[in-house]
Amino acid sequence: MNIQQFEERMNIKFKDQSLIKQAFTHSSYVNEHRDAHVADNERLEFLGDAVLELGVSQFLYRENKKMPEGQLTKLRAAIVCEASLVSFAQKLNLGEYILLGKGEEQSGGRNRPALLADAFEAFLGALYLDQGFSVALEVLETHVFPEINTGAFSHVMDYKSQLQEVVQQDKHQTVSYKIIDEKGPSHNREFVTQVMINDNLAGTGTGRSKKESEQRAAKQALDAFQ
């Protein structure tokens, strides 16, 4: 495990090196090295889960001023679920740095989704203890929040319905969608949709399906209302 390499890649220097080492130590390693007096990352994972939830909640609350509580909860759940955490961990190549027992290593544990998700949360927990919430938040702003902004989680949100609700506050306004472009081969199609409020362009969205492109166009229009 090359902690220094990881720190250089992340542009972070831990004051307490034992914390970052613990964040990447799986229980299987501890079980096989009891004389080494090392701790696994399960407690840090518990703490990191709370850090992640607070950071994501704060971001969603700030960036989606018209989104009701129920939809904020639904979107947060999609962002902090195991599948999303695995994606974040893979982009940071966390699997390279985890200390595993021989059995776990041989069974492919380095790529096991639950293990990667736990390591990501444990890293956040360790960073919070070492340098505080603001630095942990910087990591989220660099590696998590951009995924939200680009619409990676738009599949769980019905932005079209939200836009309709906002527009209906003025009975004289209507919403319509128009596909303005289709690009790419049939197996990898990309659609571009414009959403109009009355005759005015309110947003443009791109997606792999007509529905996805409409949702992203609606989100852009909603963002303009906030």
C-alpha cells in the first residue's frame, strides 16, 4: 500500500498517517496480522457515512431551492447508495491501496463492491478526523458533486413534473418539449431536446434516450428558476 502515492494524487497530506492507513485496512487483514496491532476501517466507515450524508444533504439543499423534502431525500439516497460509492471509489482507484487478508485477496476482494464502498466512506471519516469537515467537503466538491451537476442521478428524479408544477403557478404559461437533434449510430444514439415555456427556450438537454434528454432539459430550466 503506497499511501504517499495516494496522498500525492489527491493533493492531501495526512497529519496522522495511522488514520489513512486504518481507512484502507480491511478486517480480513487485521484477522491475519493480530500481532501488528492495526485496526480495521469499520469505525471510520461509520463516521464517513455521516460525513457523506451531511455533505450531500448540504449541497442538495443549497442547489435545489425549489425541491421538496421527499425528492431531496430520494436524490440523496441515490447518491449515497452502494453502487454510487463504488463508482466514486473506482475513480479514485481505492482498490489499489486496500490492505487485505490473503483469502480475501485471492477471492477477488479488491474489486468487491461492498469493500470499495466501505473504503470510500472510511477515507472520508479519516479525513474528517484528521483535517475537519471543510477539507472532507473539498473532496466531495471535486469528486462527488460534479456527478450530480452533470445529471448522473437524474434517472431517479422527475424534473419534468417539477417544472410543470413551477410553470403552472402562472396559468398563462405552457411547457413543451422538442427533439432538435439525433446523433450517433442506432446502438449508441444521443438525443438533444429543448424545453420551451410558451415560445421561449428554457433549457436544453442531451441523453441516451428521448426521456433522459427531456429530463435534463427540464432540470436546466428548473435551475434557471432558482
